[in-house]
Amino acid sequence: MVSDSINPNISVDCVVFGYDFKHLNVLLVERTLIGVNNETIFSDYSLAGNHIYEDEDIDGAASRILEDLTGFKKVYLKQFQSFAHPDRLKKIRDQKWLRSIGYNSQNRVITVGYYALLNCKEVTIHPGNRIVKWTPVEKVKKLAFDHNEILSNALDDLRLKMRTSPIGYELLPKKFTLSQLQKLYEVIYDTRIDKRNFRKKIAKLNYIVPLNEKQKGVAHKPAQLYMYSQEVFEITKREFFDITI
Amino acid sequence: MVSDSINPNISVDCVVFGYDFKHLNVLLVERTLIGVNNETIFSDYSLAGNHIYEDEDIDGAASRILEDLTGFKKVYLKQFQSFAHPDRLKKIRDQKWLRSIGYNSQNRVITVGYYALLNCKEVTIHPGNRIVKWTPVEKVKKLAFDHNEILSNALDDLRLKMRTSPIGYELLPKKFTLSQLQKLYEVIYDTRIDKRNFRKKIAKLNYIVPLNEKQKGVAHKPAQLYMYSQEVFEITKREFFDITI
DNA sequence: ACAAAAGTGTTCTAGATACACCCATGA
DNA sequence: TCATGGGTGTATCTAGAACACTTTTGT
């Protein structure tokens, strides 16, 4: 399928967002530079990213990188922005790192940013030989390259996109409760929502479908489970005109 | 400032939108391939685009391309999507064209898509030695390369963006009437809006400021002129939570 | 029996929609 | 004086906001 020649000028970076019912997390990959005497020169984190193959589409490259790192395929993945500042890989530690892994550190590299949405509890990460960790987005420290900027723009785009399309469900398990959905909005927009008003609003959306099933094994009244139906959404959505600002 | 070495793998394409109070137009550049006997092999249109210089940022490259073509600088310009399909330049006529202008037609090229917003009546295009024309977006025929796809995605992004940020004003002159603004929304969303309701809505937006000035020289009651104030918008905007779908 | 989250209704306010006539100007 | 687009108000309906108690389960 894919040739073994990579394009040295084009890479893809994936911001992998995962929701665990408490925080919005991002999946970070450890980057540790070891010196000749086996000492650690530095250790920090980066987003999941890599160069693309010459005969590979970028959407395909993004899924490949995600599958490589996590072991699963069917994940919501959206291209949101490209980053191409000539100096984006020119910080000293980034240059050292690039040379250590055998790259020509003088190459101009444009990276295409994607974000992935998934539910932490529904998936298991198979990181191969890399060390990865989930970090709540508000606790992320200084990352490799321009990855803080990439993360921050991904978050902005996610917040915007969630207001105009039903993508929040990608961060939840197939079957979810209304409280889990409400908490998701509260976490992403850092706000509080009234439970009764929220439920009235959701009740009007016919693409959020109640199932004949309740939560089990919880130490309180078990909640009704719901699913999101893409099919119902497609059929019932309508164009609207609104100057929301 | 800018070195003379271009990056053969990275280009920028600008979708230049212009509003003329009747249509949303896009600026197209003629592409004519002339044979050895001076016969026209084909003639069609493309978006405004070019490769970037090695030491140039892509935002800078986009403004440069826009300035080259139109002769003006201060234009709203937004990156919206990158296009990187391996076969995007592989159609026969595109290959012929690339060879005729001295490019290696086998190069893999990723292009970063931008759109520009301006008012046709407020600007004069200085296209240099190129032939350009404004075309209403709904009348655009088959374009060069993957430019129809780029245009169509730019339009989708513009329609989405206009719902959540005040960018429509970039398509109007500095001073505009409420009817011109209403018509803009009607054209872009292909819809009809009730005049009284529209005006009530606008009246609530304090960043659309009435001026002490009216239209002149029109064969009917002259309209009140308004301006958009970015400054007022920045100060009065507030975050909002909304599941609009 | 207690702790924990689920689930539910009413009142008030604000915004959306539908709709028709008079006004100021240039030709 | 006519043609053209500018400008205005009311009544109805729908959606948003504020607010507190009972229910069901596991421990």
C-alpha cells in the first residue's frame, strides 16, 4: 500500500483528546534524549506525530499515526490547521532531538494538525515501545516543538466545532447517561449548567435516543442510558440562519 | 527579507471572495497553455496560488500572493484547510501545465488553503500581466487542479465562521447600510430575511454603530450608514454556551 | 438508615416570527 | 408624480433561565 519513502517536508501531528468523565485529557508521548554516557540530557513530552509517506494521503497518515500509537482505527479525526513557521523546529533542544533520531534538522517541515476524539474508559492504549500518558488539558506543561500552540488551537477549534456539530458524542462511550453528557459540556466550556434546563434541551433533540437499559452496579439510583444516532441527526438536521454573536 | 529559494513541496492557494452587493464572487486567474505553433491547447481558470519561499511563513506567503495579484495588503485572510492528496496535481492537463512553466510535475505538493474577504467596489485589482475575473461562486465551472474542492471547502468554512464571528463586515465597505448587510446574509446563506426582524436583531448589537451620515445620490430615500467596530466587539463579546444543533 | 446521584415542573423573561404601510429622494 | 428602496411597531409564540424536592440504588 504505502511505499517506504517518507516526505521530509510534510508531517502530521495528532492531538488525541480523551474524556474520562472528569477531565478532558490529551495523550502525550514521552521524548527523552539519552547522552553517550547513558545520562538523560532532557525529558519532556510531545504530541503524537510523524512524517508522511510519499504516496500517502494526509488523512490516511493521521489515522496511521493514531493506529500506531493506540492500536485502534475507527476514531473521529479532524484536520484543523497547518503550522509552517520557518523556525518551528529551531529551538536548541528540538534540534538536538532531531539529530539524535537521524533527521536533517535543517529541513523545513510543515505539519498538518489533526485532533482525535475518544473516550478514555472505552479504549486501551497500546503504545508499543513508547511511553505515553493522559494529561488533563489544563495541566499540560511545556511541550516539544510548537506543540503547545498546536494543542491550544486544537482546543479552540474543538470548542467552536462542538457548538455547531454533534461531535461531543465521540468523547463518550456508545451508551451514556445525560449527566455524563452534561458534565462533558461543563468540562469543555468550563461552566456550570442547570440540570433541569439541560435535560429539557436534550429532550428536544430526537437524535439522542433513550435505550431500554439502565446503569448497573452504581451506588445510587441507576441512570437511563442514551445513544447518539448519526442517522437520525442527518435526517432531521436543518439549515439555520443565526447571527449568534 | 525573503530568500529566492522556493520550497517545491509547499504551496499556498488563496480563495479571494469579493462581495458586490449582488453576488458573492471569487477571483479567478486565467491559465492558458500555448503550443509550439502558438495554438491554444487549453484555457481555463485557477485560484490565486504559488509556492512559498524557504524562509517565509505561510501566513506571509498568503499575503504576498494576495498583494502580488491585487496590489493591496490589508485584507482579511484566514487559513482554513490543507490539501495533500498524492494525486492532486496528476490530471493530464495539470501535468502539461506544470511542465510548461518549468516545474517538476512529479513533486508531491501540499497546499495550504486561505480565503480572503473584500468588497469588490472598494478595491481595484492590479493583476500585473495575468488575466483575472470575478465570478459569482455559484457559476464557477471546472477549475485547475483540485481548486473546485478548495473553493467549495472555503465556502463551507466561511458560512460556518460567519455564524460565530463578525467577519461579514470584511465583505462590506467601511460604511454600509443595513440593507447591504442583510443582502449579504441572504446571498451567502441563500435565504430570505424579514427586514424588520433583521433590524431589530442588529439594533441589539452595539458594535454596529450608526454614523452621522447618509447615502448620497440614490434615487430613493437615502439610507443611514453604519460601521462595524472591532473595538466595541472585543469589549462587549461574551462567551456563551449553546448546543445549537 | 444513610449517602449519592437520578429525575422531574412551574413561573417568568427574552427572543423569534409574522405581517403592511408611510417616507424621502432623484428622475 | 412616479418609481425605488428606506424605515418603522405590535401581537403571538417559542425558547431560555431560575429554582427544590422526591426516588432508587448500594453499602
